[in-house]
Amino acid sequence: MKRAIAIIAILVVAGAAIYTVMARSGQFQLTRAELRERYTDPTSRFVTVKGMEIHYKDEGAGEPVLLLHGSFGTVKTWDGVVDKLKAEYRLIRFDQPPTGLSGEFPPGIDGLSLEDFVAAFLDEIGVDRLSLAGTSSGGIIAYRFASKYPERTNALVLSNVPSAVVDNSATDTPPLLGALISISSWLRYQPKVYWRSFLESLYADPGRLKESTVQAYYDFGRRRREAPFVRSMMARVNANAEIDEVLRKVTAPTLLLWGVPDRVLPLALGEQLKAKLSATDAQLIVLENTGHYPPVESPDTVADHIGVFLGRTLGAGGLSAPAP
């Protein structure tokens, strides 16, 4: 019996050692080609912008709306919203480089702001004026675009978006997630259980979390990439020293959809964001029992509110008002 236990212990230790070596050496990573094989579908399109190959989707007909995902997200963030609104609007979304199925940043691109990149992307696909919707850090790109290009912005939708550099040092991190963050940092690899715990911590109701969502975050989270470019991109998104001035220049009609509870961006930050806008038509709607990622956790509710807002603002179509 003791011999059997010893053998099992040796096998467990050996297995853990092999797993660790494989993780730290990048053997669980996926190439962009492998990800494309898994996630490219008939609605996928590709265009080259500023030397970068960009994966995007352009669905529906009507007034154009650009949907911007947040950190760690992809075009899939907006799947549920698109399904409900594409009969009313032309819905455009892209994987922000170097995430999803889009390419890496080429050398010398560091000076390009993401709002200017969005403008260049829109030029490539032939869109002049449009509305924008952004969730989490994607909302920063949306309001920076609206601030710099008011002549191209019809309306703005912001969902749980920071209006300053966010300090999460005092945020209560669930114990399991905290442990997984430490382990993943050491492994240089985020296993599927990490992404499940991460997403559950941001959902108001973890029971809504779909296995396909966890799988997608896991797959795209292990894409082989150059970390310095990722940090450079996020540094541009979070360059908020002048953010009050940026928001002061936002004059387009704006709808703020705020999921609560949100341990990362509590409702008070949504109220602060609304107060900083110069838009005379700015509305804040609280989405109870929704969490940090409303388009992912409650896509039907988000789609309903966006449809009503754009229908009123653009004077075209729109959906019936969502139930309170």
C-alpha cells in the first residue's frame, strides 16, 4: 500500500513538473493561424490598416454603428447585441490589434493613437459618420474618437467605462482568483480555470457565464504575441492625464449603460463620467444584476437600450422600450 502511494506521489510530482515546463516554455500557446482556423467564420473579413491586418465584421443594414470591445476581449464581446440589432443597423466591429484574429503592431507604430487608428480603419472600409459603442476600455477609445472627431460622430454609447486611470489596489479579489493570478504569473500561462474565475468575478450572476465564452477567452488569452506591443497599446488606451479635457470635448448625444454590481468600476464612476461630458443629451441607465461586461452578460437588455437610444437620437427605426 505504501509503495502504491509513493508511486502515485511520484507520478503526480512528475506530471506537475512536466506541465510547468510546458507552460513556461509556451507549448500551450496558439498561433494566429491556429486561432483563425478555429474562429474565422463566414462573416469574418480582413483589411490592412497602417500596415496591420485587421479582422473585422460588418453586418446588417442601416445607420452604421462601431462596437468596441474591452481588454482581453474580441469581436465576440458583441455577438449577442449584434444578433438582436443587425436588422435595424449596420454593425461594425474589429479585433483591436494585437488581439483576436488581427495582426501584430508593425515596427514604428507606437506613435499612433487608437482613436486615429479607428479613423484610419473607417476610412479603409468607406465609413464617414457613425455612432460608436464601447464597453470597458473599449469605451475609452470610443469617447476619445468622439472627442477628436466630433464631425464624424453621430452618437455615443458607453458601458462601464473608466474616466480616469483606475486604481484597483483596494479592490477585493476573490481568493481563488488571487491564487490563480499568482500561479499564472509564475507559469507565464493562464489556464482555463483562471479565465473561468476571472469572468465569474466580473459577472453579477456567474450562472449566466457560457462555456463557449470561457473557451474563447482561454483560447485568445494564449495567443502567441509580443508582450511589449500589448503593453504599448494599453499604455495608449490608459493615457488619461488629459482625460477631463478629452471628455469636455464630447458633445455627441451619449447613453451610459452601467452594470451593477461592478467591483472594478462602481456606479459612482459612471456618475462622474456623465458629469464630465459636455453633451447636452447625456443619459445614465443603471442595469441591475449585470456586472462589468453588460454586452456579454445581458446582451438583450443592452441591445434594447441601444436600439431605443439610437432610434430616438438618429430618428430612424429603433426598438420598443425595454421593460424596466
